Amino acid sequence: MSVGRAVVRLRAVVGLALAQLRRSPGRTVLTVLAVTLAVLSVTVLASLGVGVVEKGEQGLDNADRDIWISRSPVDPAASGTENPIVGAHGVAADLTARDDISSASPIAMYDVYVGSSPSDLERRPAVGVPETHDRFDFQAGHGFDLTEGAATSPPPDDPQRRELVLDPQVADELGVGVGDTVYIGTSRQTATANEFTVIGISDYYSQYMGSPTLTVPLGDLQAVAGTSGTDRATFVTADVADDADHDAVAADIGEQYPEYDVRTSDSQVQSMLGERTAVLASGATLVGLAVLGGIVLTANLFALVAHQQRAELAALRAVGLSRGLLAGTIGTQGLVIGLLGGVLAVAATPLAVLGLNRFSASVFGFERLLRTPPEIYAGGFALALVAGTIVAIVAGWRAGRYARIDHLEA
């Protein structure tokens, strides 16, 4: 076939396809919207899958600590979240004394009762840290600073600072703000004796705990929980000196403390994700189902479009057009519809993700749970354009096979 004849056939196919689209504007608009919804479901579900997988890694990256020391729970009866490391401040002091460690500090997690009055308390997770940092992004107020030796000195028996940072949702529910007093305790009875002042409003830890979370000075939280004597913590974290190798330091600490699990930040991410296979499976499943569902929806859509045009295709077959030209006509329609639907879906994805992220933050406490890297947009658009065109060509080829004169008589 000469180039000239190929160009003529191509122009004929494009002309027929556009004529068919213009002939039924209502059907064309509905088809474009259907492709848009199919692609949007792919981009949104894939964004959720990517976000689920990345969330744990981001949390540890934001913590900005090089070494994580933990231990399998040894006291399931401990109040609130299990804190299996005993003598945590002593461990932090020993680590800080090393030449290859610049600083170390414990982190504790408990469930506490909190309320604006002793008679109105609700259960919330609380994180105990020696100090806050600049990543807290306070909506109001400020955080608390590390007092000299706080990270390595044994905790006091009674709360000393009596201040905390509240999640904005908790602050709204309690009707309190910066400067107001709240009561906290690991039981309703102990909460009445522990008055704390709200010094800041931030949701920093809420997005990692999965629910609105309090941030309390570590020693005060241990005193409230009654674990100052045993000095319990969930983690002991450390920063490695600038000239030291992280893996080598972690291995050496592991030999020094064989009863603990010592990991670098990257290894801790892998461990946390490995323990959460359901989360990983959910993320991967969401991405897989999104792509598969989008292809199935697109295939069904263009099969329906070809079926609805069987009378027109039969007429074209009757005047001598080949099945290849009919398939090309439907394929061109798929290309145009996929292009329009893909553009609309890509444009609508940021708005959908923004709305769902706001819902997730307000209901579940997760900030930016849905993530949209460039690959999400590229994949969604490619699905609309490439898969749509290929599926439409196949649908057109099959429709051309069954396009017969009797369809004209009907």
C-alpha cells in the first residue's frame, strides 16, 4: 500500500470516527464521563495504595533519628500501650556516653484519659518525648524544650512540667485552647489528681498514631502512668555522630544490648512494614484492583459503544468497508474519548485527593494519606489513552465481524 493511499485511509477513518461522535453527542458525553470516572477510580485508589505503603516510612523519616532500640513486649498488663524497655533513661545515658553517639532519648506511648473536668474524660493515646521540635507545625502556642539532662536522668515520681500539646480535634471536643487546664491519667481516678496546662495545639503525632494524640513531656507521662520507678519506654532512639557508620554503630550496640532489637532507621522501617503485612497487602491490592478495575470498566464501556453502533457499522460494511477500517473507526473514537476522559480525570484527581485527605484527617487523624506522585497521573492518563484505544480497536474488530445487513432491516 502506498503512502498516499495510507494517508487517505487514515483520513477516512478519522473522518468517520468524528462524524459518529458528532452524530450522537449525548452518547459521546456520557462515554467521556464514564472513562473519566474509570480513570479517576484508578488514580484515587492507586493514590491511597501508595499512601498506605509510604506512611510508616515517612513517620520514621520525620522523627529524624538514626538508631531505634526496641524490645518485644514483656508486660502485656502494662497500662496503655506496652512499654517493654525498662530503665530507658539509663540506656539513653549509656548510649550518650559513647563517642559514636551524639544524643539519645526514650519515647513512651500510653493510653490516657483526658478531659476539661474530672467528670468528663475520654480515652486518647499519648506520646511522651523529652522535647518537641520544629516539625510540629503548631497551629497555636508552642512546645516544650529539653531541660538539661532530662533525656538521661531518671524520671521523677511526680509530674514536674505539667504541660502538654493537644491535637486540634481533641482541643475542639474539650472546648479548650492554649493556657487552659485539662486533666489526664491512665485511669479515671488518677486523672482527677493531674492538672496539666495546654501550651500548644498540633496534630504531629496524630497522623502516625491513627487517632488524635496528646504529646506530653516524657517524665510527666511516666509519672502519670506510675512507671517512673521502672522507667518504661517504647523506644530508645539515638543520633549517630557525623563521622560514624550507622550500620556499624547499630551492630555494636546490638552486641552491647543483646536483649534489645537495635535497628537503623531504614531497618526499622522495614521491620514495621514487615510486621504490618496486612497494610502492605492492602496497599498493593488497592493499586492492583485500581488498574484491573479501570481496564475492565474501559473494556466493557467500548464494547457497549461498539454494540450501540452495530447498525451504523452494518451500513458501512454494506458499502464495502473492511473490518480493519471499522475497527480503526471505533479505535479512533476510543482514542478521542480516552484523551478527553483522561484529561478530565487527571484534572479532577487533585480535587478528589484533597477532599479525601481532609476527610481522612478529620475522621482518622491521618494527614495526606493519599499520595499522588507523577506516576499516578501518568498511569491514569496512559490507561485512558492506550488501553482505551486498544480495547476500542478490539471491540470494533469484533463488532465488525457481526455487523450484518439484518441490522439495517431492524
